[in-house]
Amino acid sequence: MTPNAFEALPLAAPLQRVLRELNYTTPSPIQAQAIPLLLQGRDLLGCAQTGTGKTAGFALPILNALHERPKQLRPKTCRTLVLAPTRELAAQVGKSFSTYGREVKFRQTLIYGGVGQVPQVNAMRAGVDVLVATPGRLLDLIDQRHVDLSQVEFFVLDEADRMLDMGFLRDVKRIVSLLPARRQSLFFSATLAPNIVELAQS
Ligand code: AMP
């Protein structure tokens, strides 16, 4: 076992199995740095662009926790909330969770605007382990009492800089204010402009 291989990371057997099947042998730099910290329950502010493997960098430790600590889900809640700026990105993150988590028992769904809300409301009814959402529609469903963020254990803000560029700062701040204080927070941004750092600190 080489020291800088996935096998050397304390990820559960079903995740190791999938990584072997995908022929992922060596963690990318962001994965090598992020995964051990996240497995220890630390918060993270990561500077990483798309294509660096950041999605596996956060999905693997979260899936590891869901696998090791399965929980009865409460109606309308999620254990993990990933915020993404666009529907396309949300779908991509959801697909990554499905792929990396294909041997882990967990429930996930997507929430984004531009489509009918009924299937999204139904998908949230029994609660999910992983919710990947865009901010606007998520707040709509929260205001209608279809989604409850009080049980979030892992909060991921993906592409934080794009989120702010798209004018989502107020929405993101409101969503953060609804999260429980005790949680693990992960921020990913391609740049670390002062407004990103300020948001992360808040
Ligand atoms: P991302 O930056 O998360 O969008 O990932 C970029 C691409 O790299 C995706 O297609 C992943 O499937 C792939 N990938 C991520 N991590 C690894 C790895 N450690 N080894 C090989 N491919 C990877």
C-alpha cells in the first residue's frame, strides 16, 4: 500500500470498493488534503476549481459518515445540504454522490427551479440523507414548510464565488441562518475574494 493512495485513507470498505472499480488509485491534491480533515469532522475552506476532483473530496467523507452513522430520517429534513449555483451543477453533484455512494445505503434528492415543485416536495416528505439544491427554490420550499434544515449535519457551499456573482448572497445567508449551529461546514470556491472569506467566517 503506497502512502499516497486511496487505500491509505480511512474510508469504509464499500467506498474503497467503488474507488477501485472506477480505477481511482491516487487522490488528487485537493482530495489528499481535504479528505483526512473532513473525516476528522473539521470545517474546510477549499480553493478549488471544477476538474480538480473537489466533488469526490467532499462526497467521499460525507458518504463515509452516512455509512458509519446511519440514522432514522425525520420527515422533510436532510442530513447533508449541498448548495450549488445552477441546476446543471446540482445535477452533476447529485450524480457524483450516486456514483461514489452506489454501495452505500443512503437517500438523496435534488431541488432546483424551473420545473414543477410537486415531485421535489414528495421526494422530501420522508427526509433524505443528501439534498443538493439551488438557493432560490430551496428557500421557496422552506417558506412553504416542505423542507426543514434543523437536522443538517454537513453543509457544503459549492462554487461559492459563482454563487455570489449570480447574486445569491442574501439567499445563502438566509439559508445559513436556518442551519443548526453544530454542523460541519465545507466551502469551495475557485477564488478566495474578500467577500468569500467574510461569508465563510460568518
Ligand atoms: P470534479 O473536479 O469533482 O468535477 O472532478 C473532475 C473529474 O475527475 C471527474 O470526472 C471525476 O470522475 C474525476 N476524478 C476525481 N477524482 C479522481 C481521482 N482521484 N482519480 C481519477 N479521477 C478522478
